[in-house]
Amino acid sequence: MEATDTATQPLGDIRVIELGQLLAGPFCGQLLGDFGAEVIKLEEPERGDPMRHWGREKPHGMSLWWPVVARNKKSVTCNLRMPEGQDLVRRLVADADVLLENFRPGTLERWGLGAEELWKINPRLVVTRVTGFGQTGPYAPRAGYGSIGEAMGGIRYVTGEPDRPPSRTGISLGDSLAATFACVGTLVALHHRERTGRGQVVDSAIYESVLALMESLIPEWQLAGYQRERTGSVLPNVAPSNVYPTVDGEAILVAANQDTVFRRLTDLMGRPELADDERFATHGARGADAEQLDEIIARWTAQHEADELLELLADGGVPAGRIFRPKDMLADPHFAARQAIVKVAHPQFDDLAMQGVFPRLSETPGRVRHPGPDLGDHNDDVYRGLLGLADEEIARLREAGVI
């Protein structure tokens, strides 16, 4: 996908200074950049963001994660631990809309870059902060990784098989959730700024972002004494909704727990009497006899090939689908029709496939303009073009290790 002018994009008038690294902060920057924000990412001069080296690598050692999480961003080098680097941040925020960071609480303040100090320079600045435990409270000073936030927020305890220790999903769920909530908070703060002229702090904690997804887990314990446990591939009292076998060795997920949908399924199975059987006639009854019901459905699905079964279920109005892997996504016609996966021009990888921009806006959709840049790719663009530093000053800062 070719680079595109951001002027027509919904956040094309927003400038973000990204100081964070790894995922919890930078994914927020990715989301904002996807919709046109100018994201200027400051990185350590020598190594850059560790994400440049994380994830599965190609044979020549380049990260395949970096092109995604740093897409649509500008990379400049800046040593934030040096006073001259901190001064560069002050100059950048003077004409910025958002400062995004995910250091431990107090780090910005030690550098003289706390919100109160930055508001003296630019009172309209939104300061978005992503941490493990938030900016306040007894745990605030602790190091907080995504996995710890997932455990504390409740999702680890309920994930996995009931006879095994808590498990995890195969992605950095906590970090991405905190970044997503940080993005929501940033957009809310920008909207509020248009009414008041003042910026504010957006405080996104990983454990709270996970907690936000935990449905009715808290009142179930508080008022009913019910503790959710690990249940493997099913949800308690929700049936049928499970993965079922096929004759050709595929696994198909079928979700027919609603009364009307279950009746459609029983008709397709040639077993309409099951919908009136007292064991399965209501949502509660099906949940109580879920294991027996799953066995009946599995015997039926195992007589069909996957493609045949999926077509049958789709025609009958029963939600069902494969459990997709990357190869399935790249070959699927629905993914292709909606451009859920896009090809991005890359200097080393030719057309690099990655997920597109979501959600879709009918009038001002987001775009992937370019993949993650090389370290310091935009030093001249930002330091000379934006800040107006002279060649001599840039050379001095480079010699001193500031940039």
C-alpha cells in the first residue's frame, strides 16, 4: 500500500510524541497513527525500541513484529536520560497534541517532564500514560508487565483446562488491552480539550484494562458467592457452543446456544425432537446437560467433511466456523474481500502482509501508509524540518550521544 497524505484522515491534524517502548504504549501509538495522526517516536540512539528485536525473525535477523507495531510512525533518536534530550522533548511538545509514554510512574517527573511542567509549555497537551498498576496506589511503583496485569485483572485464573494451572493466550493480551484503552482515553481527552482548551492525564493501567473485560465476574462473587473457574473450550451453562470433529480431521466451532438457533441445528441434524426434549429444551437445561449434548452433536458432525458441514450450517442459519491460522486467513475470500490483511511495501520484504486498520470508517478510513521505519529515519525531518535546528547543533547533539 502506497504512502498516503494524512490530511484527509480523521486524526491528520494530531501530533503525538511517543516516548514509550515495547508494546503497552507503542500499540496505542499504532492505533492513533492508523487513522492519520503524526506519531513521532523517540528511541534510544544506539539500540532503539527493543521491539525492533522481538518476535519471530527472518534469516537476516530483522523482527517481523516491528513493521506492524511501528507502522505509520516517524523514528527519531533521543537520549531521554540526558538534559539535552529532555530539552528536545520540551521543544517537541510545544506544538504537539499528545505525549504518550509507558515508563514507571515518576520517571517523567525525574526527567523534569511531568504533566504539570509540560502544561507550562503547552496547556492543551494530553499526557497519556500506560503502566502496569496505574499512576496512584500502593502498587504504582512496581514494574508491571502484561502477564502480571493479566493475572491480577482476573483473566489468567479463568483461562485453561480445569485440571491444569492457569494458562495464557498466545498474544500479549494485557499490553494490547491497556494500549487500546489508552487510545480510547486519548480520543476522549482530545474531544474534551476542544470544549475546554485544556489537556489532561490519561491513566491506563494494564490490570484495570483486563478487569474491564471480566463481564459479571465481580458481582457474581459478591452477591451470589459464585467463583468462575477454568472451563477449557466452553463457557459454563452455555451450550451448545464448542469445537466439534469432522470426518476429515478438521475442528469446527458451532455456537447454537440460543433457543431458536438450537432448533435450527436440531432440524439440520435430523433430530428435531431434541429441541423439545426436557434435557435440552431451554438455555438452562442445555447448560446443565452440556456434556451429553456435545456428545450427540459430535457424533453428527463426525459424519461430515468440514467444507460440507460449514455450508450446511451456514445455509441453515447456525453460526459456525473454522479455527483460523495465518494460512487460513491469507487464503480466505472474506478476508480478501474486506482487505482485512493488507500488503505493505517494505524495502527488505517486498510486499509484507499484515492486519489492516480497524474499525472501518465509511468516510475517513484509516490506512497503513508505511511499515515501521529504520532507527533515526526521520531525524532530519523532525530536528531540522520541524524544530529548525541548524546543522551545527544537530552535529553537536550527535557527537554528544543525545541523538
